[in-house]
Amino acid sequence: MTPRISELGAHVGQRVTVRGWVTHVRSSGKIAFAVLRDGTGIAQAVFVKSQVPGEVWERFGTLTLETSVSVTGEVRAEPRAPGGYELGVAALEVIGASPTDYPIQPKEHGIDFLLDHRHLWLRSARQRAIAAVRSELEQAVHDFFYERGFLRVDTPILTAAIGERSGLFSTEYFEEGTAYLAQTGQLYGEAAAAAFGKIYTFGPTFRAEKSKTRRHLTEFWMIEPEVAWYDSNDNMRLQEDFVSFLVARVLERRQAELKELERDVSKLETVKAPFPRINYTDAVAILQGKGSAVQWGDDLGAEDEALLVEGYDRPVFVTNYPKEAKAFYMKENPDDPRTVLCDDCLAPEGYGEIIGGSQREDDYDRIVQRIKDEGLPMDAYGWYLDLRKYGTFTHSGFGLGLERTVAWICGLQHIREVIAFPRMMYRLRP
């Protein structure tokens, strides 16, 4: 039988074959050890010179970092061994040799070097832990919405309609003129909400902003629910339930990975609904009292967001931003027409905005005026205006950035590690 390393606990006392890659070797002359990984965990293979065939002992001497092997032996529980289990080796087959110049050695490497060798860096225990947390979160996203009756809708990556003010990647689209890589699936999500009631999209989005901050990627993944008949308050309740669910899921199922990342889980255990809410106008006053130069009408920067969440043990909503600081599709606030019914959800510990959400403008004439005010091409939004023309309705939605959420939950200082092959302003390879 050929179990994966994570399954060895069910095979103690049995003879099995494990396939994987070598991460460490050492030998005392009469006994030798090779630590193997297979993507699910690590296990130690023990070679006793007097108990293995001569060719097996000689073959062990050829093992180098990242050699791929097939090892056969008896599974033993051994708390002192890496991974808690070891194999008493009877047979060893080298599948793929690895030259001694393997680029990533057990020493410190600069971040640019590691990113140049990202295809190999992924093999490290830390990167595997991050990827496992991300995978868990992706599954949790689908489970959350499935359990609540949402329909998943896949929206176009190539579009003529622009959702945000920020930079765009453009391309010529046959005879149809200019197309853009989508910044959001939201506009299409609104159409789907009118058809199906509760929907969500989950896919890649693109921003051509020339940003080099630790919080930005050029290509990233967004989760965007859209719900008919939800107002702004309903929308925020959905957001806090969603974020609480995601954090709880990782705490329940990925403790080993959080330990590998040395994450202080006590900072996550307090993340439960409800989340505090601060009106934008009050937020500006709070920030000015803390020495910020922000003025009413400005969008909040990373430093302002970090200042604002100081002392909070869970995410914080900032609501009702000025109209000029936000996108054209957000509904005007009837209590203060200078502002719109929106929210940013700011993660604690200085991680900043992980969600942007709003109630959508459902008045036909007002959204036409906003499109004109933004200088957007009216002909690209004919289908979008039909949503207000034929049976307009109250609706709301939000977008959660997957990479920022993974970075916060894992306690990482830079977003570049949370996706297998990051795309940044200065990086297109590997």
C-alpha cells in the first residue's frame, strides 16, 4: 500500500511504501536518517546499515536535497521524529535525482531571490502552511454561501463596463473596440441577483495601479455576494457573519498550519460578530485626534486604517464615506446626500481593509447622473441601466479580497506569499 504521509497514523505496524522528496539527510555511519515530505506532511525514514541490503545503504549515500524517492518499510509511532512517525526502511528507490546545486539551501535568502525561484520556494513548510490555509478558506467560502442558499455565478474577465476608478488593463477585442480585464464581477452580479435573489461570484480580478505596497497585487481573487432586498445594514450583518465563519473554520481545521506560521491564535479567537461600526465623519475626527492629517472628503489610507482599529480585538466597519471617494454605483445616503450607504471592513492588527461593500443605487435617474459625472461611456452601461429600468429593487453586496484575508489570518506582513505565483507591478515570472 502507498499511503500519503498524513495517513501514516492509520498504518502503524504495517509495511507501506511512501513516495516523496528528501528535505534532510544525516548519518552516524551505522544508522542514517532521511526526512521526507509529500505535500501532506513529513516523516522520517530510518536506515540501519546492518538491516538493509548493501545497495540500499549505498543508495542512501546518493540522496541530496529534493531527490524524489520511493521508500518501503514498517511504520512506527515516534514522538521525537519529525511528523511523529518514522519508517524502518527495507527498500529505497531513487525516482529523480537532484543535483547538489539546488537553489534554495537551508540558509537565509533575500525575498527577490525567493520570488525568482517561487516554483521551488513553494516546497517549503511555511509556504505549504500558507497554501493550506488559503485552500481551507476557499472551501469555507463555498460552504458558507451554499448553506445559506446562494447561487454561484461566474462573471466575465473581459468586459466593456468599468466598475472602479482605478487603473485598468485594456486590450483590443476583435471588432468590438476596447475591452478591459475585470476589476470586479459586481455589475454582472447585480444582474444575477435580480434573476436569482442571492448570488456570489468568486474569481480573479485585475488592477493596473502602479502600487508597490505590501497590501497590493496586480492580480488577485475576490468573493462578491450580491443580495436582492438587502439594505446596507443587512449587508454588514452578512459580512460579519461571513468573516467570523471564515476565521472559525481555520481555527477549527488548520491549527497545525497556524502553529507552523507562529500565528498568535488568541488574536483570532476574539473575531466574532457583531463588529463595531464607526461613521466616516466620526472616524475622521478620531484620526485627527490621533495626529492624522486626514481631512473630511479624503479616502482613508493604510496608516489611517491602522490607527482607527487600535484597541479593537475584531474587525471594524467604517460607514458612509463621501460620495466623491467612492464608486458611482453606491446609493446616496438619504440622511446626508454628501455621502453614500457603504462600508469598509477593516481587519484588526493593522491589516487594513479586507471588504468593501455598499447598498447599490437603485434610482435610474441618479445612477445615470453618476455615470455622467464620472465621465464613463454611457453606451457600455445600457444593460446595467436596464436593471433600474425594468423592476428596480433594493440590493446590496460586497467584495472580500481573498489574499488580504489570508495574510491577516496567517499573520503575514506581505501579501506576496499568499498566492502561489504572485503578480505585482515589477514581477511577471515565474
